[in-house]
Amino acid sequence: MLIRTLIDIYIFILIIDVIISYIPQYKSHPVAIRIKQISDYTCGPVRRMLPEMDIPFDISPMIVILVLKIFVAIF
């Protein structure tokens, strides 16, 4: 129960990071920087594993959310 709640909070942080990435005037805000640091903990390794793609957006948060949701469904 606690782990599911923590995973849901982390997914919420990932979604907030994606939203903030589309609002350039808030990217330098201290809270936005901290959210970016927290989300990069899991998205960074995924970005490095993905091949170079010519798409205008980052799909690593979607992959991390999918993996976390599968993890929650299994356990």
C-alpha cells in the first residue's frame, strides 16, 4: 500500500516535469529544477538506452510510467 502510494506520487512528479518542460518561463524556478532532478533519476538512464529519434518530444517519462504501472500491477 505504501509502495503504491509512493509510486503514484513519483508518477505525478514525472507528469508535472513534462508539463513544466513545455512552459519555458518556469524552467529556472527552484521547485522546477528540483522536480527535474527527481525525475531525471529514472528518466536519465532510459534516455541513454533509447536510440536517437527525430521526434520533438521525450518519450522516456512515458516508458518509466509504463514500467512503474506494470510493476504495481504485478505486485
